[in-house]
Amino acid sequence: MARETQITTEELRQRIAAGDKLQLIDVREDEEVSQGMIEGAQHIPMGQIPTRLDEISSDTEVVLICRSGYRSERVREYLSENGYDNCLNMSGGMIDWVEGE
């Protein structure tokens, strides 16, 4: 069975509330994160991911976040190709997250 690669904003809220150990990585640009981030998320702009792989956990589940879910899915694919099989894309991105508040 294929491993799940997506997580909805609602599922993520439930996992955070349950205290699950997750690494949240926001791959948006500086001007985007200045408008707000999910509490506890780490900011690594998409273009810096290849040079900052040492900051990404290989044993904790990693949730990748962007505005709509498109860029974070590209990062998830890149990380998967580089041996990270523990990454999830937050589908709908911050657009859905803010709508669910």
C-alpha cells in the first residue's frame, strides 16, 4: 500500500491538539510568513531546502506548508527523492488553514 503523502488542515489541527510529535516546515517566502505562520512551524523557504536538509528530521513526521499546497507538494516530492519518506504535504495550504480558524 502506498504511503500517505497528504494531510488536511483539519487532520493537522487534530494531530497538533493530540500532542503528536511533528516537524512543521513552512516553505513560503519571507513576505508571506510575515502575515502569519502556524504556531511552532519552522521557516525554510522553498529555495533553501536543498542547502538546509540537515535541519529536516528523518525520524519525525514532517509536514510541509505553503500558501495553497502546490509548492509544499513540490518540496515533498524533492525530499522523497532524496530519501525522506516521512513527509506530508498540508493540502490546501495556509489558505485552508486560515479559513478553518
